Amino acid sequence: MSSDHPPTASLLRVTADDPEYRRLAAAEAAYWQQVHPLSLEATEREFSDGPVDRYVNTRFTGDPRTDWVATIPRWGRFRRAVLLGASSPRRETRVLELNPEVHVTLIDISAGAAERRAAALAKRFPGRVDPRTADLNFLELVPERYDLIVSSSTIHHVTNLEYLAAQINRALTPDGFFFLEDYVGEERFNFSEPKRRLFEMIYNRDLARQRGRRPGLIWLDASDLSPFCGVRSHETLDVFRSYLDEVQLRTASALTLPMTRTRPVDYDEMVQRLPRYKVVYAMLARKLGIRRQILVGQEFLDELTLVGDAACEAGLLRPGIAFAVYRKRS
């Protein structure tokens, strides 16, 4: 799409005046208005750099110790940036640390989330962060204004993907870049049957290596997700490569993400046998998969990553998350 023409209403899947959409949008904003106890904002500073983090880093950057955000300065020197969504405090901090000339506008659907995060960042980076409240489904950005746009774990909440992709393309300067890291798996985390069967097979292999474990696995429903979580996650990569030039794509976690949406049938019994500090750790980190890292061994994780990556690259499974770099399409 040419950057000379603004995105039109024809790209919208949902409209701002639709009553049902407005109800869901209000619920989405309220969901994030306060710090959610299982969000990255609440947990990542205490529970990070585990084996899954190191695996994802290796997939995305080739180095288990290097997060994808650390690669942004390799693509240029940036001065004016947009962060689409308040998600990872650690990564937002690193964007400002590693790009010392950049000024950031942080945009989120929830005023509480945007202002809370901007205030925290302003303590370390005064004058470099401005909050803005906006729904990414209807976001308007100034044409050719930003040389850096970044989004982490946010766009899987967007329904109007085509419209947002066109806005990003239009807003980038000719030498600008868009960095996307997000969940790109099945809609609403409703994993495909082949993915479920593979995960259960590897899980059962792990049970066979343990003593005193009861077989069985419970798949969680979508009742704990925010209203917009994963609405079009499975279409994200196809849409963005249609509106921008994709210059790099790395994927991961085809089979590690199901750890966050399952629990063993004997989970309560296992928790009762854990020391108290591990119980607290497990309860806080359920959505991030850290609970499973406590209760299972490295061998299980190694099998999940090996089989998941091979099946994904063979086209048999959807990836779980992706890191992609895009340039402006003229």
C-alpha cells in the first residue's frame, strides 16, 4: 500500500460505533487498568531468564543471553519512536537504554497502563517518554514521522490488523523499522489437535520418567483471557507481510506455549509437596509457563523445543511466538 494515501474504513473489521465492540473495548481497557497479577508488568522482574527465556533468545537472536530488543541498535540510530502497547517493562527500559537519542510515545488502550508505565520510565529517562491512550484498532499516526516502531505482546489483541499495518507503514520514515514480537499461534490459544496430541505425547513421556505421578492433563479454557486476547493472532504474520516489507522473521515456542494453558491433574498434590517459596512462585507465574519449569525437568523442555521447532519448520504446526523486522513499503 502506498504511504501517500491514508488507510480507509474499508480495512476495518470492527467499527468504533458498534455497541458490542464498545462493550468489549471497555472490558479490555478495564482488564489492564490496574496491574494484572499475572502480567509481565507484575512478574517479569522477579521471574525471568529461565530456560524458556534462554531458548527463545537463541531462536530469535542466536544467543541465549541476548533478548531481541538488544538487536534494535544494529539496524540504525533512532530518534523518534512509538511503543504500541504497554507490556514488558524490562523491554521498554532496554529500548530507551540502548537507543539513547530516541524519544518514545507509549500508546495503550488503557489510560492506567499507559500513564503508569510512562511515569515509571520517566524517573530514569526524564523528558523522553510521553503516554497516549488510544485503541490500536483505530489508531491514527502522523505520516512518515517515526523511524522506530516497536510492539511486544500487544498486537495479538488487535482485530483491525489490516488497518493497523497500513497505519504503521504510513507512519514509518523511509529509513524506519518496525519491530514486532508477539503471540502468532492459534486464535484465543485454541491449539490445533495435532499440537495438543504432540504436547500430550511428550508430557506422557515425562510422566513415565517420574515416580508417583497420576496421568492426565487439563487444558484451560479462555475464561481467564482478556476480551481481545488472541482474536486474530493466527493471521498476524500474513497481514503484516502484505502491508510492509518483511526483512527478518524468527519463530519459537510451538510446543512450549501449551505449558501456559495446561495443568496436570495432580497439580494440587504436587504443590502441597513443594516448599512455600516455590508455591508462591508457581501461583504468580502460571501464565508465563514458569510453573511448569519448576515441576518438570530440563529433559521435558528439551523435547518440547526440539519437536516443536522441527514440526513448525516442516509446516506441521503453527509457531507460538515470532520476532519480525519490517521496513516501510512504498
